[in-house]
Amino acid sequence: MQGYDSASYGDAFADVYDEWYGDVSDVPSTVAALARLAAGCADAPIVELGVGTGRLAIPLAEAVRPRPVIGIDSSQAMLDRLHVNQRSAADAANAIDARLGDMVDDIPPGPLAVVFVAFNTFFNLGTRERQQSCFRTVAARLAPAGCFVIEAAVPDVSATTGNHVEVRTIAADRVVLSVARYDAESAVAEGQFVEFTEAGGVRLRPWSVRYAAPDELDEMAAAAGLALRDRWEDFGGHPYTIDSERHVSVYEVPSIPTA
């Protein structure tokens, strides 16, 4: 998408993210699962890539303190919203370390207990090359018992070709349309939420993703020296099946067999 960069999504959605996507997944189950995964890594940090408004990182920091929780996002608008949410949290003293940066180039040095990317955020890395680089960078920074966790949709390739226009919201003073274009060959989907309001006129909220199926993510993991440890349908631990529409994949550095 012409003019779209790594900050475009966050800058466009920061003001509505909590309203639109606050319930996109089960926060308590996610926090509990990530805390368990980090338990074997002493006090090594947990890192969220694409931390956004802190929907997950703020309650996670409360659950695992004093273990550090670092959140990285390329949008200052998202981080500004995170800071507001953090001040409103019950224990504002338990602050996460929020950093403006890239999901590949600005991952902190290890050893790291858990690096995780919440629902579909990994796909914001717009090429397979950047996605592969993320796997490699994370693998180089994980603690020996650490893991890389990706939560994502399972693409329905048969339904993701062509142009689509849908109505997202209709109210007396507001209409939101979803305009999208899907290209199965390049595995790229992009679009705009076009918001019309009586008071504010027209607001555009662009998005663009390069999606990947679980088996492709497994290939990237293997190329980076990681192996699949677990795959669930969700952070509640429900079994992943061929009918699952989403997945949580947990990758780790495989242990070296001893003689």
C-alpha cells in the first residue's frame, strides 16, 4: 500500500483500539499461559512485540512481578495510549518498560524468557523476509529454556482473493465501512476502515498484513533453529485441530540430546 509504513496501523487505530479490539481474546488465560511459560527462566524478561495499548502487557506485568516486562511498538500514538492505560491501572507502580521500536531491529538483548506476539500482530511484518528475520533475532536472544509465542489466525486461502466491501458499524451519527483487497499469491491483505461521522467527516484507518499458515511459520522457525513445542487453538489450551480458525504456537530452542 503506497505510503504505508510500520507506524501507520498504530497511528490510525490507537484512539479506537481498546474499543474495537479490547475483547479480541481472553486476557486472563493469555496472562496465565505466558506466566507459566516464563516460569522456568529465573527472572529473565518477557517481551511483547507490538505491545499496542498494553491490553496484555499491563496485566501480565502485574501477574509476573518483579520479572521485567518490555513492550515494543513502532507507533508513538499506541505507546501514548499505553501510558494513559498504565496510569489508570490498579498498580501503576508496576510499570512495563515501553519502547518505541521495530519488531525485528529493536528486540532487546537476551537472555529473554518469553517473546510473544499477540493476535495477528506478527503479520504486520509485511514480507516473508522480515518475518524470517524476526524468528532469527528472537532465537538469538532466548534464554536456554525460553520460548517464542505467536498467536495468529489460520488463513482461509480459498476465501482470501479479490476485493471486499463490508459494513462494520452503523449508528445514527456514524458509519464504518471495511474496504479490503486480498491477494492469495503474495499472501498480502490490505485495506481501510473508512469512518464517516456527522461531526468529524471522514477518517481513514489503513491496515496491511502478510499472512502465513502455521506450517509456513514452522518452516521459518526451523530455519532459525527453533522447534515447535506446543500448538493450541487459544491461550486457554484448547486442542488445535484442522478446523481451528486461530492458533497459539510455542517455539523453543531444541535441547541437545546427551549421550
